[in-house]
Amino acid sequence: MEGANITIQKAQRRECIASIDKGLSFIASTMSALAGCMMIFIAVVTCYEVVMRAFFNAPTSWVFNLSTVLIASMTMLGAAWALIQGRHIRVDVITNLLPQRSQSALEIIGNVFVTAFGILIAYGSFNLLTRAYIVKMRIIPNVPLVEWPFRAFFCFGALVLAIMGIRMVVSNVATFVSLMGKEGTDRRAWVNPVISALSFIISLVASLIVMTFQSQIAGILMLLVVLIFGGVPIFCALAVVGIFGLFVMNEPITEVARISYASLNTYALICLPLFMLGGQL
């Protein structure tokens, strides 16, 4: 009787975990669909701006400003979905040479970085959101279109990215455990996953030591190479390098949220939705 109760409890826990996972996946997919709608809207209004400017000599005053804030919101809204789908660009030249269990060990570390990045961005962007809400920051001067809802999208996307990062860490740990003792026929099985993880961590520490006590440029380049070739998604690797750079320069690391938002909220990226749609066509 007691064994049956334990079995029922385990089944209930599995169902609960599966329901939570399904709900998170639904949220991420919905956010990605919203990001796609934003991309289509940006492409349409950009074409409208080009036509008005080129043929009627009547450029608008709102297309560029609105498109830039939508670019920032769109990017962060789609980040979580891209993470769980494995769509983020990463360099796997070296990691593919390792056994699967060693790859899982490195993926755990990489997704820990992604989670930390998401938490940091969510915290910093929440402060930016509250500030924009309090001062009623507007996207376009003299137009009653406030910016805080778009900053809320950015903050919420970062929060969901952090949650999905935790989900991926748990999934990687489960994969790592399931692969224990299953690589006996692999000729590369002599590569111990613990050694792979320790080598990666030691390389990171060495990069930080060089950055702090020797040369900042050499340390930054070394850290970037270690992260990228360690399988960390490139967006996260660049962010981690920037965070450690802020730390070395005694700047508050929460500034990474403001820098990230400002880097995405720029005119130069307005052409990207048109390129993406063109590529699909």
C-alpha cells in the first residue's frame, strides 16, 4: 500500500512538472508570436516611411522612433523561445569533439550564464521601466505615446529568459545523469566531463586574472574566446564579457540593462526586419 502511494505521488509530481513546462513553453511561444507581429509591423511602417519620403517628400515623425523601441522589445521577447528551440547562434567546433556527457556538462555552465544574464537584465530593466513610468517618458516629443509599455515587454522578456535558462539547466542536468555510464562504446569516452568543466572554469578564471592584473584588452579577448569556444551562446558570451568589463572598471553591473536596451534601440537595426522577411520570401 505504501509503495502504491509513493508511485502515485511520483506520478502526480511528474504531471505537475509537465504542466508547468507546458505552460512556460506556451508563454515563450506566445511571446515569439508577438515578436513576429512586431517585426512585420516594423517592416510595413518602414516601407511606408520610404514611400512617403521618396515619392511625396513628406517624411513621418514617428516611424523611426516607434520602430527602434519595437526592435528592442521584439529582440527580448523572442530570446526565451530561441533558447528552448536551440536557435541562438553558438560555436560548437570544439564542443562537438567531446563526448555527449561532456557536452552536457558544458551546456549546464553555459545555461547558468544565460540565466544570470536574464536575471541581471530583468532587474536592471525593471528599474528603467519604473523610471520611464514615473516621468511619463514619451517615444516621440509632443505625441502622447509613452515608452514604459515597451520597456515592460523588454523586462518581461528578460525575466522569461531567466526562467527558461533555469529550465534548460535542469534539463541539462537530467541529460547528464541519464548519460552516466552510457559512453563505454564511444572512443572519445576517456574525456572526463569533470575535466572538461574544470578546464572551462579554470580558463575563465585565468582570463579574469589577466583582465584584472595584466592587460584588460588581452583579458577581454581571452575571456571572449573561452566563452565562445566553450559553447556559450554568442549573445550571452558578449554580454558576459561586457559585464566583467564593467566590474573591472568599477562601474555598476546593473548598467548592462541600460546598455543592452540602448544598443537595440537604434536606427541602424531598423533594416533587420526587412532582411529577415526578405530571407523568408
